[in-house]
Amino acid sequence: MRIGMLVDAYKPYISGVTNFIALNKRQLEKLGHEVFVFTFGRSRVPDDEQNIIRSAGIPLGKTGFYLGLGYSRAARQLLQTMDIFHVHHPFLSGQLALRYSQPRHIPVVFTNHTRYDLYARVYVRMIPESMMTLFLRLYLPRFYRACDLVIAPSEGARRFMLSLGRGYPVEVVPNGVDISPFYNISSPLHRAGLGFSPQDVVLAYVGRLGEEKNVGFLLDVFGRVVQTCDNARLLLVGEGPLRGPLTALAARKGLADKVVFTGFIPYAQVPRYMTSADVFVTASVSEVHPLTVIEAMAAGLPVLGINSPGVGDTVQDGVTGYLVPAQAEAMVEKITLLVTDAERRQAMGAQARQAARTYAIERTAQIMLDAYQRLVNDRQAGRREEPQL
């Protein structure tokens, strides 16, 4: 099968979505299929993988995204040889997928990776929230209905999507994770190299240091935890626009000697950093399917997060970690419990490690492949799948 992945941005821009697409691409190729990524950007960007097709676009500042209204002639010709399109962004790439699928009646699959309403509050503040909400409620259901299949990475994401309207097919297929590097760490990272002692209990966050991730709130919570747990430490793995302000905030709170900012870490090195920690913590409420949470679970870490779609669908409260309301006091209480109870941490970590197997890329890629084949067979037979109401 020839599979076209249509995305607004791809590597070297790094995000959970681009990491997932690259991983899914490799797994599908391993199964004998051809996968092409169609995106925008500079054509001379060096790629470490084959079949990345870039068309010219205008860079949107330093975001890593490029604006393009159409693909190059060569990209369009190649696109028409695909058996199926899988879209990962609904606006630019989504509209292009619908446009280019029509001549050859190629099925279109869309995965809703993001809570666009929550991201809009952070990054599109020049537009009133009421207007943005109205736009999304008008645009997204219409786009969903135009696709042959819409994928929700979690049940919470599915509920949100169906709250916008009805009449479009939605299936829950988790975004897969390559859990094997988190199960088999060949060279664990020595905690002393990060400035931690054997007595320290390390809380780790891995991800973008952006406003939507609520890391400032996490720092505030951590500041309260260390008032009673002096051996608690916070490891922030990742880069983002708020790294400078967060570093300054940690200093103002007197936490500079208890918080470690690693900056950008190559994805292949993330498992080593995970295993240097004792607990994974996140205060984000914008996740649809939190890959870093699953990776932390595979590494044997209990997870402490806010009970929201995505995180709430992944963590089993009281078993693989704790889910708390978006209140500092509740988060402080549960983190303190995990910091002071090593037995509890180890038991939950073992449960988390087992639960992570559900999200293995080998399993989820096969589920997705079966859906592709079903849609291709239906289209070849002149049918379109009935919407699930």
C-alpha cells in the first residue's frame, strides 16, 4: 500500500505529532508499505529518512510552520499515486487532502491530535475567544464529515469531537509509542551527572516548555512540595519559548538548586533521562494523547497529572499514578505522598510499565493499517463507510 501522510510541519520541527508520524512511518515501512510525508518548507533541508516531499512555503516566524496554498507539480503528481491519505492537521493540510483526493477518489483519514480550542486561547489571542470557538464549531464538524474516517487518539478526545456535532465516523486508535527503548536501557544516565544525590526523589517533566503545557503552575506546586520534602528535585527535559522565564521564576522562588533545565535533548536520549527519575509529573490540560506520559509509564514511572482528556484516559488513578483536579493543593498532596512513600512509587511504577504495552507501536500501527485497508476496499467497491452516530 502507498500511504500519503499530509502534515503542516515536519522535522526538523520537533513535537509529539512529528515524533509520532516518524515512528508510525517507520513501522508501516517495516511491514512492507511505502509511506510518503507531504509538507512545506525548504527543499534543501537534510532528511534522515526517505520519501519526505517538501513544497515551497512561507515561514511563519520561527514556529517551524510554513504557509503554502498548494503542493508543487511534482508533489501533486506523486500524491495521485497514493492509495490513501492520512492527514494530521485539519486546516492547511486538511483542505489540500480533500482537494487532491477528489480526482482519484482517494480515501482521507484524519487524526485529531490536538485540542485546538485550548491551543487557540494561548496562541491566537488577537482573536476573541468567542469568535475562535464559533469558528472551530463551524469548521471542524464540516471537515470531519468530509473525511472518510476520523481518528481520536483517546476516548476523551472522541467525546470532545462528538460534542461539536454528529454525522461523522470516529474511531479511537491510540497514537503508538516505541516502548522498547524505555524497557531496555543499555546505558542509564547517572543521576550524579545531573546534580542529584542518591537520597533525592526526582520528579521529571518531558516536553515543550510552552504556555499550553502549564509548566509555571508545575513550578509553583513544586515550590510548595519542597517546603516539606527537602529531598524533592524537579527535572525539566525539553526546550521552548518559556525556558528563560521559567528559569528566572525558579530563581525567584529560591528553587535554582532544586530544578534542573536540560534544554533540548535528542529524542533517542529521552529514555535515559526518564530512568534517572522516580516520578513523572505534568500539569498540562491540553493533551489529546500524551506520548510522554506513556513513555514514562513504559520506563516504570508512576504518573501524576491533572484529570483531563488525554492524561485522564491514560493514567489509572491510584494504580498507575494519580489524577488530581487543576488545583495546587491537590497536586501538592499527591506529589508529597509519592515523594515520601518509596514502596508506593515502586508498586505504581510496575503497574504503569505493564499498562504501557497497550500503546506499543506494533499494535497500534496494525490497527491503523486494518482501517486503511477497509477504506480502500470500500472505495474500490464504490461504497463509503456509513457514519457512526
